[in-house]
Amino acid sequence: MESKIYEGRTSTEAIEKGLKDLNVTKKDVDIKILEQEEKRSFFSILAPRVVKVEITLKEGIKQEKSSEVKAEEKKTEKLEEDIIKKAIINVENFLKSWIPLVSKEEIKYEILDKNPFIEVNLDGVETNYLIGHRGEVLNELQNLLSSIAGKNLEKRVRVILDISNYKQKREKVLEDLAEKIAKTVVKNKKSITLEPMNAYERKIIHSKLQNHPIVTTTSIGEEPYRKVVISIKNK
């Protein structure tokens, strides 16, 4: 198993997070403290304390699926077609009444059945305000549409929203970033922690570097501050 990096305010907290994520006990792993708990200076006393640990599963130990992997697998489970159809009707009814309230310009929408989720695409002349800084507004709208899609339904239906192909453009930016950071990690032989990203953006980084011969990626921290760490693979 490749090592994973976890962080916390203390080494104990970071280790506990790692053991919980890997679903193993302390005796099943090797632990290496990457960043010690140092004395704090007067000027750093207000800065958040971060301690990083590297956890590696011992040889021969069977690892249970992590909580993140289980959550990802659950997202791929197919839903009943009548659930999807009702969810699409819910979303379409909302968009028909909502769009005229937020824009004087014409905004076209497309709703696609991508069981187990629904894909919604919005497009128009002026849509930047619906995207927001780094897609923050878009993500909130996506959460709202997911709630509306599952209205009066027994199961939750995920909605994947894109506006004016923003996600496609963002994906290219993140893939270029992943390659650039990987080169820096290889050159300096030091891991680099990226700024907090949502699950969709983290997945792009992981996917881009999953077959890289030298570096590996892992996610650390808690939502909404979860981050990707790019580091050298253990030999």
C-alpha cells in the first residue's frame, strides 16, 4: 500500500484521523511524524497549528475500504427510473420559475438522465455571477438543485451542474496545475500541499496523477478545508 498523509492540531489527532479513514488499528500500520509539534513564537501564536503524519499499512495487513472510497462507490449505485424521472420534473419545474427571476437575459437549460445522477447544463450570455469566484456560487446552486431534485422522494438524487462549460475549463486548469506541482515535487523531493478544494476538484488532481511513475496523491483534512497532498512514492 502507498503511504497516506494526514494532519491535525496534534500528532495524536492526525493519527486518529488516519486510522479511522483506513479502518485499521495502530498495530496494523507504521507511523512517521512529518511535522513535529514545535514551540510557538509570539508571532505564530494565532496561526492554526498543523501536524502531519505519514501512515503506511504493514505488509500482510488487509485494508478495509476507506470511508472516502465507500462514499464514492455509493454514488455509482443505480436508482429506479421512476425516481430519476420524478427528480427531473422537480428540477425542470424549479428552473422554469427561477431563471426569469435571476436573469433578464435568456438562459438556456438542459437536463440529462445520467442515472444514478442528473446532469444540468445552463448557458447564456451573462452567467459569470451564477458561477462565482472559483465556482463557489455554482457549487451552492448544485447543492440546491440536488435538494430540489429529491423533493417528496424516498431517495436523494444527486445533480451535477455546469454553467457555460465552466467545469471543463476548470478541469484543464487543474490538470495543468497537477502536472506543474508534480514536476516541482520530483525536482525538490518534497511534498506539496495544495489549497483546499471541493471533492470534484480533488478528484481531477487524483485522476491526473494516478498513473504518475514517481509521485502519489492523497487527501487530508476535513471538509470544507480538505486538501490534496502531492508527494514522492515510497520505493
